[in-house]
Amino acid sequence: MHTAATERVSKDSHKQKKWTTAEIQALFELPFNDLLYRAQQVHRAHFDANSVQRSTLLSVKTGGCSEDCGYCSQSARNQTGLERESLLGIDEVVAAARAAKEKGASRFCMGAAWRGPKDKDLEQVAGMIRAVKALGLETCVTLGMLKEGQAEQLKAAGLDYYNHNLDTAPEFYGSIVTTHSQADRFDTLHKVREAGINVCCGGIVGMGETRAGRAGLIAELANMNPPPESVPINNLVPVPGTPLANAESIDPFEFVRTIAAARITMPTSLVRLSAGRQEMSDELQALCFLAGANSIFYGDKLLTTGNPEAGRDERLFERLGLRSA
Ligand code: SAM
Ligand code: DTB
Ligand code: SF4
């Protein structure tokens, strides 16, 4: 029988759960084994637990960025000694994408160190997207903040994902970046969603935030409606010359807990074990996969810093019986 009450319950059950920071902090505070057990249960209910998706990154425009993000090697304000490079030509991009596909990546992500793209830049990036897509790869770009109409142009070029991270808890954002606000980031994310492009959005841990800060970041991501399809969780790579060069590194188990919290609160998203993997042991990475990470950046380089060589990842997949998704 269908009463008004059952009707209400069934409608509510389709509603997305809203997570409070306190609820997510309570997840972080579970005994480690209990947390991992819960994360595995959620993971197995939605994914093949032994499949890991691989994305390859390419920096298509490097350094000289006007923004002052405290972690970033590419900010013009940080004296990191990074060599600037203007926008790459399409042939170079296609060659890198082809090589990534041959090595087993399913998605190719192109990053540019811009506050946001100029219209002329966007046309060139649109050409890159078309060419990479034609190789049979999923496409992703991360170009900074978008203006009205730019997301639609990217969609028309065949873009599958746009990466734009919230990076840290709202109350901590202004201590890391001052040249734009987290509200600006939300504005771009909204434009991406409206244009019908999948959202890739995550953050960085290990920047001196508290556990409540990590829980707050995960809450913001999980409460996006819908949540991002891909959620990169980066462990800060401390870059000499940046304000965060000497940040104290996070306890590795706390990093695993962050992955587990992302998995539990965003059950159908790909959770990507992102920057910082080069410094991680195989055992720590295995714990991240157990906690529900099911995607990695694959290839010798992230944007400007190192990543495990493909051969090391191949061996790790083999040792753990992981398949490429
Ligand atoms: N300029 C664009 C933007 O800020 O969105 C795209 C490129 S930016 C380098 C992409 C993301 O890389 C940042 O949002 C941040 O999450 C991550 N990132 C940058 N430097 C990092 C570092 N040293 N350690 C970990 N993650 C980092
Ligand atoms: C994301 O969340 N991590 C990637 C990608 N999105 C663009 C970038 C990591 C950058 C790490 C530092 C560097 O190589 O410059
Ligand atoms: Fe520029 Fe992006 Fe680096 Fe910030 S994170 S300095 S916006 S490239």
C-alpha cells in the first residue's frame, strides 16, 4: 500500500545524503580497521574492487602563473627555478597522448598554469581536445577559472572532464591562496556542470590543515550535487621555493583515512590517489587501494614534479592482482 508517509520516505531515499563535517570527522576517528572495513564495503557495492583507472597528465603550458597558490611550483610569485614554457603545439600533445594510450592510460589530462584561459588560448586547447579524443582517449583539461561561454566551447570540442580542485577546507583556503577565492572555484565548477561536462574535483592534504579541515574539504566535495565524478586526493609535494616547502608531512595513515572518508561519502565517484605517490611505498599505496582509491596518475611526470615510472606501477598492479579499468 502506498501511503503519504511511504511516498515521502521513498522520495527522500533518492535524495543525496548531506554530510556534516562532524559526521566525516567521526569517520576519521574510527579505529583504522573499522574505517577500512566500511570503505571496502562501500567500494565493493559500487565498483570492481580490483580495477584501477589510469590517467596520464601533460603540462601544456608551464609556469609563470599570476596566482599565488602557496603549494604551486608554477606561481610566478614562487621562486622555484622552474623553466617557463608557452603553450605546446598540437603535434607534441598528440605524441604524448598516443604514448600514454600505448602504455595503458584511459584518460589524458592537459594542464595549463593560467588564472584562466584567454579566448585565443581556448581555441588552441579545443584543437588539442579534438585530436586527443580522436585517439580514443577520455579527455580532461585543467585551465583555471572559466568565463561565460568557455565551458560550452570545451564541451563542443568533445571534452569529457574538467579538473578544478577545491584544494582545502573553506576556512583554510585564504591562508593558502589570496588571488582568488574558493567561491570563484565554485563558480567555475558550476559553469562546467551546466555545460554538461563531467567534474573532476578534489584537494590537497598535508598543507598544515587540521583533521577537521580535511573532514571539511571532504564534506564540501561530497555535498556537491551531484558529487564530482572524479575526486583527486593529492598529498602535498613540497616544492623548494614555495611557502609550503617545509610543511610537515602528514602521517601516512591519516592520508589513508582521507581516502577512506572520500570513498564512503562519494560511493560512485572515482577516487584518485594523486600527487605524492612517488614518495609512497608500495605498501602504503596498497592501503590506499584497500581504502577505496580506484584511480591513479600514470606516467613518469605529474605536471612539473615526478611520479612513479610506469614500470613500477605495472609491477605494483601485478603484485596486487589489480587490473586497469
Ligand atoms: N591552474 C589550474 C588550477 O589551479 O586549477 C590548473 C593547474 S593546478 C597545478 C592543478 C592542481 O594541482 C591544483 O589545484 C592542486 O590541487 C594540484 N597541485 C599543484 N601543486 C601541487 C603540489 N605541490 N602538491 C600537490 N598537489 C598540487
Ligand atoms: C590534480 O588534482 N592533481 C594533478 C592534476 N589534478 C592536474 C596535478 C598535481 C600536480 C603536482 C605538482 C606538480 O607536478 O606540479
Ligand atoms: Fe596557477 Fe593553478 Fe598553480 Fe594556482 S595551482 S599557481 S592557479 S597553476
